[in-house]
Amino acid sequence: MAGQGGVLLVLLAVLTLPGMGAVKVKYTWIQACFSQQAERLQQEDGEFLFEFNEDEIFHVDLQAAEAIWRLPEFTKFTYFEAQGALQEIAVIRRNLEVSKINANYSQGTIAAPEVAVFSMNPVELGEPNMLICHVDKFWPSVLSISWLRNGQEVTLGVMESVFYLRDDNRFRKFSYLPFVPTLGDDYHCRVEHWGLSNHTLRHWDPQMPLSISESTETLVCALGLAVGIVGIVVGTILIIKAMKTNSSLGQRGVL
């Protein structure tokens, strides 16, 4: 629980494991449902989602009252009634008001995020790719992520995941930026959070392989082919010489 200007949070997580008294957990099924009030921002928000082995199955858009499936193919096998999520959120919000009083608006421990930026696929100049900004180990779940290209903010095509709950009750979140790698372009992921005295910028290091032109590739192939042909010719000459030498030695032996 966080006090004035903080986040007041109630979280429900349900974990289902196969069997009783199992030593090694193979599968985890988690229902995460929380409601929060950010007093300094005068915002009220919440989230409802299901995960299987830390992979999102679906979450509920609380404004549209609609289940958003991580993979549309899931809807062929099952469904979820979003109204049930709204009812759970309503119960949690009532409990939140009680918790605020019982906790005397006590200040929760704010955890600053860790940020990493990487590409989805190996980088090739001119080939479409995706940049991923992974923000991890933060609390509370009030966060702003933005992208900069050459110092200018980029919004076209940007996508964000919902907040994912960690085992330690902190959060992680992903932001995605589709892009085409071009020489000279510079990318940063900017993250703002209450645990940071200022926003943090994480630079993306492209680590692109050396670019080889088509003419250079053709030259290399031609050289390789030439070396191979020379090797075959030299080998053939050596074999012929060896056969002549053996033949000459054989004739001398007969004489």
C-alpha cells in the first residue's frame, strides 16, 4: 500500500499446480487481478489477466468489457465471459477502500525498473525488424515507455503489453517498435517511473554485421571458384606425373 501521491494496490493471484506435495513444478496457471488508485495522477485503474507458465493467455479490456486473447487461435477452443472480470474488479475496489483505512495509507516500497533493449531478429540493413524494450522488476504499475529515433519521439506502430506480475509481486512490461535498420539511425527507449529521480534512456546497440556489397560477394565467389579449378588442374597434373614416373620405373625393372 502506498500513501498520499502513491499507488494503493490490491492484488489477487491464484496458482494451480498438478498434484499435491510435488517437489518440482511443471505447470503454473495464474489469475492476476488488481485495482489501483494513483492519487497524484488522480487515476483509477486495474487489470485482469490469465497466464500459463508466465505466458499471457488473455487479458480483459476493462473499458471495452472484452477479452483480448494473446493468440486469436485460442478462441477456437475456449472463451471467457468478460463480465466476470468486471465483477471481480468491483469487489477488489471495494476491498481497496477498506485496505486504505486499515493500512492507514502506509507508504509502500517503490522499486525502480531495470530496462533492456534488443531486436527480435538478427539485424540486417534494410530488412524489417522489431525493437523490444523490456522493463522489469518495478513497483508500482504506473509506468511510461516511449521510443526515440535520432532524438525524436516515434509513435507510429508502437505496441505495449499489459503489466505482467512477477513472483516477487513486482511487475514487468514490454514495448515494441517496428523499424527498418538504416545506417546512422540512433534508437533509445525512454522509461519514466516513480522509482526514478528522472527518466532513464536505454540506448539500442545494433551490433550489425559488416555489410557486404553484391559486387564484393560476386568477387569472393569468383575467387573461390578459381581456386577450386586451379586445385583440380594441379591435382590432375600431379596424378599424371606420378603415373608416368611409376610407368617409367616399371619399364626399367623389366629391362
